[in-house]
Amino acid sequence: MHSASIPAPHEKEFPANAPRKPWIMWLFALVCCLYYLVAYFELAGAAPIFAKLFKELGVELPLLTRLLMANYSWLFPVLFVGAVILTIAKEFLTLNRLPLRVVNLFLGVVGIGFVPLAILALYMPLFDLVHKLSK
């Protein structure tokens, strides 16, 4: 008796020109886009509140905080909406090594580096104020 073998899901044959984008990559891209959008709305909502607080306190702002306060109205949309667009475009386009590395570097810097740096810049004057008051 001859039994027919059923191919495992990972053994399915795909046409040579068919794009292979597993659902997990799309799920990861969706989670990244949600992260960028939440970070954008939270930072864009917090920055004006901190600007008003710093103005009322009349404290000397560190350079990083001054730069963020002067540029957040255009910097946040450019970085975070740009990151969402690049994340989605990356799923549709086939990029060579160098462009893919540049895109991944930008997404990593925005997602991993910029958000904590912006939060630190917002809180630095308050840390300085607490330090001065504790002396």
C-alpha cells in the first residue's frame, strides 16, 4: 500500500516571482507603526504642556531642551510619520542592502533612540530644579 505524503506548511512551493512576506513580518510592521503613532501623539501632547510649565517657572533650559522646544512642532511629524511611511513602504518594496540598512538605521534611531532622548530633554530642567532645591 502506497501512502501519499502531505507536504508540511513550510514545504509549500511558491512561484519564483511571488513575494514571500510571512504574516509575522506584517504583524511586526503593524506593531511598529502603532508604536510610532502612539509615541508621536504622546510627545506632541506633552511638549506644549512642558513648554508652558518651563515658561511659568522661568528656569534656564539646557540646550537639548531648548532645541526640542523650538522644533517639536515640525520635528515630531517628520520623524514619526516618516517612520510609519517607511515601515509600510519597506513591506511593499524590495530594497537592496545599502538602502535597506539606511531605512533600518533611521527606524531604529527614531524608535529606540529618539523617544527616550526626547523624554530626557523634557525632564532635564525638572531634574536640575530638584537638584538645586535639594542643596
